[in-house]
Amino acid sequence: MPADHTEHPAIGPDHQLPAPAPRKSKAGGIIVWIVVLLVFALGFWLVLRKHDQAQSAKAPRGGGGPVTITTATAQKGDIGAYLDSIGTVTPVYTTSLTSQVTGIVTAVQYREGQTVHKGDPLVQIDERPFAATLLQAQGTLERDQNVLAQAQMDLERYRDAWARKAIPKQTLDDQEKLVLQDQGLVKLDQGLVQFDQVQLDFCRITSPISGTVGLRLIDPGNVVQSSGTTTLAVITQLQPITVIFTISEDNLGQVQQQLRKNARLAVDAYDRAGLKKIASGKLLTLDNQIDTTTGTVKARASFDNKDFGLFPNEFVNTKLLVDTLHDATLIPTSAIQHNGQTAFVYVVQDNTAHMRTIKTGVTDSGTAQVTGINPGDVLATSSFDKLQDNSKVVISKTPPPGNTQGSSAP
């Protein structure tokens, strides 16, 4: 075979190929990633630590430290069982006066808001036409009375003549009937006189009741009609006054039971907000039927209203005292907490709060009758957001900042 004369480059120190660039170490990359993960892990741990510290600061301090609270002591006493409702002040009498005759008003004899008594003059209507008519009727009556007297005299003469057989019987009978006719005319005249007298009296309008007059509705010179609807004055009796309110049919038996015993049930009237007591009165009676649309029955209570605190048509809150519980255990309603359907309180003993389940009964003006605790027990009335069963407490006379008295579950 022929010799291979292909020339190869000379290999030597001056003709060596360049060495490839060194690669990054695989182990070094792993270390970098480990460092990055450690940094993230450290940051995440710090975030969790701060979160746990915040949660521990908000958590109840039952086991961490004493809770500052205010307290109240359960008492033994009496409490009333009340039925609350909304009522309307209703006067016993309200009179709207209208004219019974047609005429001109000559005088208005009352002042707006004046307190009047029964029989006091209020309005005067021109009475001259009615006085003239009455005078005519009286004249007619006098004439017919004299005619009757003359007929009676003639009747006596005819009777004497008939006794002597001087006149026929028919003449006597006719005279007797004439007397009867004249008697009828006299009665007719008497009726006309009485009617005209009444019309004359209608010209002098007086108060039929004692009460307070409202605003003036007419002026002198106005013409009023007997068949009109113009109101001359409105009089309302303010003392005494009544309040009409409703009672649920569920409580009707309880109230009727007391009424059958002739008990005088007390009723208190409060303002619209239910905070200020306006007056105290007594229950008068119940209505005779239940309103089927509301399931309630109306009741009427009477109030003396000596200070005029109740005003007609005013809306008030009423509290009907149905019964009084004696020797009951009483606590402030602010001490009662609820967990669902269960009511409980925190009883403080040896600076420790113990949760105690109770049953609530009658409630009145921030005080509740309960069973499950004893009079003399000291109860927590604040800081319920921090209290737990067996929490250590410190009693303070003033509520701490952020006091929570609402219902909450432990």
C-alpha cells in the first residue's frame, strides 16, 4: 500500500490545544439553595412568632394573670311582674259643640285654653228672633186658656139647665166636646211655648262638662246654622284622664284572675323613650273582646293627672303591675351573660371567677330575678371578654378601659 504522506500538525509545547473552561461546582449550587431556604424559613418563623405573640395578647388571661373587674352583690327583695305596652292618652269626655239654631254669633265668652266648669257660658247667639217667637206662643196660649175657661163655665151652666130639664141633652153633649177641644188647643199651645223656650235657651251655649277649651273656632259676627257642622268649641276633660293600651291574649288570664279578686292593679305611664315616669294610675277595665288581627285586648287605666302631665292623644309606654314576687334573689341584668339558650354569671370567690348557670325570671328596670345563686353572692359585671371559668380577678370600684358588658360566651 502506498505510504500515507498526510501531514499532521506538530505536537509540542507551542502547538497544544487550549484547555476547556472550568464548570461551576454542583455542590456549590446546592449550598446556595440551602442558604436561601434557610433565610426564608427564618423569616417565616419570625412572622409566626409575632402572630403568636399578638394572639396571646388578645387571649383571655384566665391562666396568664388576674383580670380587673367590677362587681355587684346579689340581693334578696321584692320585684314586680309588669306587662309592658304602648298606650294612647284618651280623655274620659271630649265634647264638640255645634249650634242647634240658626243665628248670628254676638259674643264668644271663653278664652283659648281656659279651664271651664259645667254650666259656664261659652257662646252667645242673637236671641231676639227666638224671644219674639216665644212671646207669640205665650200669647196664643193665654188666649186659648181663656177660651177653655169660658167653655168650662158654659158647661157648668148647661149641666144645671139639663138638671132642670131646661135644655136638650144634645146641647149639653156638644158643650162637653167643646171643652175637650179647647183643652187640646191649650196643650198644643203649651208645647209650642216649651219648644220656643228651648230654642231661646239654645242661643246661650254653655259648657256641658268641666274641662279645658281648645282654640277659638268662631268669632262674633259669624252666622251659624242649625243644620250645619261648624264646631263652636271643643272641651276636653283632663282631670281625671285615661290611657288605653293593649294586653296580649297570652297574659289575659293572669290579669283577669287579679280582677276577679277585686285587686286594684297599678299602671305606670312613661314617656316615649320609656325612661321618665309621667304618672301612676289604676286599671279600670278590659274590653269585652279580643282583636283577632293582633291577638290583643284593649284595657283602660285611669290617672288623676293632677299636674297635667298626660295630654290627650299622647303616645306613652305603660307598665301594668300584675303581681309582686317577694323574697326573690335579685341581680343586675348587666351581670347576666348568655351562651345560646343558656344564661350564666361569674360568681367571685377568693379572687377567682366561677361560671354559674342560672335561670332568669322577672326583669324590671335593670334588675332581674334569678335562681341558681344565693343572696350575698358577688358577681362580675364587667370584662366579660377576658373572663373564663376559674379566672383570677382583681376587683375594682371603677370599670376598666374597654369594659365589655354585653353578652358573650366564654
